[in-house]
Amino acid sequence: MKSFSIFILITASTICSTLHAQSGDSTRLGYRPNSLFVEVFSGPVLYSVNYQKVLLTRRNIAFSYRLNGSFLPDYQSIGGYAGLLWGKQRKALELMLGSGLYRTRGAAASIIVDGSVDDHLFLNPQIGFRGERSKDRLLVRATFSPWVLLGQEFGKIRLSPGFGFSIGKTF
């Protein structure tokens, strides 16, 4: 399971770096190419710190990838996302699909996943709104983001709905 998760993260990183090398002008539609933001209440983690890169803009659509992590004593996660921004200027519908590792330990493991203290794979589709304000580069996001947690065996699947709110800066 760990090697499978590492393979997914390496593959996603390779694809994203290749696309980054071929990227277009992301500011053409009003998107600044880089974002750094904190997301709260999305799925089983309380918060996550995110870096997002916008690339390959074409008409009203832009491709984006994102890396994130969350670190608390009993919960940690690290993941990668890829998806589309659809809209004009600095307001867009955001459709993302993410995957990564989620770790629980201690009492949290028996409540959230399956009682073990091990790594678990997660899948996280997101749909939401993204808005950027041009004068102070403020970024605000609101998303519906259900998490699908896969335990040690693929037979131990848990669903954790989430509604995330993000605030950060673009540059």
C-alpha cells in the first residue's frame, strides 16, 4: 500500500512538472500563477496548507495543480491535486481531484479509520468557487470536498464529507 501511494505521488509530480515546463500565460485570464492558502474544515483534517500553480490557460479554462499538507499530533496528511478552473477574470468554478497519504495514530485511529496506526490512501474530489481580488491579491475559496479513505486493505473504505473554506494570497 505504501509503495502504491508513493508511486501515485511520483507519477503526479512528474506529470505536473512536465505540464509546468509547457505552461502558457496564466495571467491572460486574470489568474495569477501562484497561490498560497490555508484551507479549513475540509474532510477529516482540521486544516491544510496549500500551494497551487495555475497553468495552461485556454479561453475560459485553466489547468491547475496543487500540493498540500496538514500536520497535527494525531493526524497528518500530504497530497497532490490536479484540475480545472473554469471562468473569466478572477472568478472561477474549481474542479479538482486529489490523492495522497493520510496518517492517524493514537485514539484518533480508532475513531476515524480502522483502529490501526498506519498510513492510508485518500482520494478527494473537490468542486467549488475560487475568487481573487486584484488590488490586494486576496484569494478566497469555498469547496465541497468529500474524502474517500482507503484502509490497509481496499475493503476498509470510509467516506468523510467536507465543506472547506480557504483564504490566502496570490502572487
